[in-house]
Amino acid sequence: MKKLVFIALLALATLGQAQLAAGHEKFLGNIKTAALDEEFIYYWNQITPEDAGKWGSVEAQRDTKVWVVLDRIFDYGRAHGMPVKFHTLVWGQQEPRWVAALPPEEQRAEVEEWFRAVAERYPDVAMIDVVNEPLHHPPSYQEALGGAGETGWDWVIWSFEQARKHFPNARLLLNEFNILCCVDNLARYMELARLLQERGLIDGIAEQGHGLERADPAVIARNLETLAELGLPIYISELCLNTADDSLQLQLYQSLFPIFWEHPAIAGVTLWGYKAGEIWRPNAFLIDWLGEERPALQWLREYLAR
């Protein structure tokens, strides 16, 4: 496998191939794990940690924070001039197990400590998913942050207020899934975004690209227009089109990717993995087990070059 990777890198270098989004105002990024695969720089120009930035990954044991993988990712981004998006500060799915058992005042203090620790270590972070999946997976400690409160989303507003205080130079984002496919989710998401927008707390809204294999492109395009009415930059944050059928994956990219890339409200697109065996959804890979590009990736390069 190492020999195949070396051959692939040599071929790319020989061809003088630029990153896929080179020359575009928008970025085309991907996730990184502990594996520092050097071919990353030949394809992508923005980085999001897959798991290393989640609170449960950093502080699985209370007061013992492990930054090793996250440090590597930030160092990689700095070395190659790539913006890093922090993922994520508040999320109910991968919070530390110990936090749920704490009394509310300690929960809130621990969240504030978590924000401070990230800010002190990564003051140059470009973007932050402040709250991840608030519609579907709120944290166990949401009441400690204000709960629903008067607005219905006081705990989210508190999180963004703290993020604005600790990360004054970062773009603060809200991240969620099943937004562009589902009008009920879209309405609730826009309601929450407006509350943050009215308070000057949000810089962009992110839509995860999971599960779009079954989506109607016309519906996606129509809902994207509605979401853009907020006037905020939109980020496609976790795009992965999961199918083992090369032809079908190609068709999906051809029908969906231009909707995102060509819309003026879209600031960037981040794919959620690209290598076989190193990706959350097993058939969403763009480089197969032999290090060869699938047709969708070949088309993506041609499309962006045009």
C-alpha cells in the first residue's frame, strides 16, 4: 500500500496537479484523522478534524485533556496554509460520559473551561462548529446552559455568546443534518439561526451532506434558495455520497455538487472522508483500496477545472 501511495504522489507531482479548488474563491476541504496522509494536499485546501476536536475525544477523563491528534491537524493546516474548522464545541453525541452526572453549576463551569482551553490552544482557528446538531442531538447539560428559556433556544444562544467571547476572530457556525431535504427541519433551523443572527452571534450556517443519495436535487435546490434568504454564508460541511456503484456515485456528484458549488451563498464544501477504509460511510470513498480514483473524483477535477 505504501508503494501505491508513493506512486500516486509521484504521478501527481509529475503532472503538476493543483488542488481541486485551486483558483476558486470557495474552498473544497476534507477531514483528517491521526493519519497524516501527505496526498491530502494534492486534493483539498481546507481541514476539519473528524473526531479529534470533539469534547469526548479530548477529555474522556475529567481534567485530563489529550490534544495530540488535534495538534497534528492544526500543525498540518498551518504548514500548508489551509484553514482549519474546529468540530465541535457542543454536541450531545460525543460529550464526555462524566459530564452528565455533574450538578448543573459544575456542568456549566466545565463547558466554560472547555471553551477556554480550546481558545488558548488554537487562537488561529478559522471556523468553529459551535453547536452541532441542536435539532437532533442536544447535550445532556443543556439545562445548565439555560435550557429552552424564553427563546426556546437559550442554551444555544449562551453557547454562541461564550464562543464569541473566547473566539473573536473565528467564524462561528451552526451545524445540522437533514435540513435541505426536509422543510420542517429547515423552518426550525432558520428560526434558530435568526435568533443568533439578531444578536450578532453567528457568521455562517452549515448543512451536513449525509444521506443525500435519496434526495431529489430539485428539492435540495429549492430549499437551498430558502436557506439563503437569511443572508448568511452557507457551508456544506459533511458531504459524502455513499454507494459502491461507481456509475451511481458519479451521477450523484454530477446532479448534486453543482447545486452547491455554483450557488452564490455557498462559501465552501467539506467532504467527509475520501479514502477507502478511512471513511465513516464505507462506500462513500473517492479513492479505492488500490489508491485509484473513482469516476466521481475524476469528474470532480474536470468540473472544477472548467
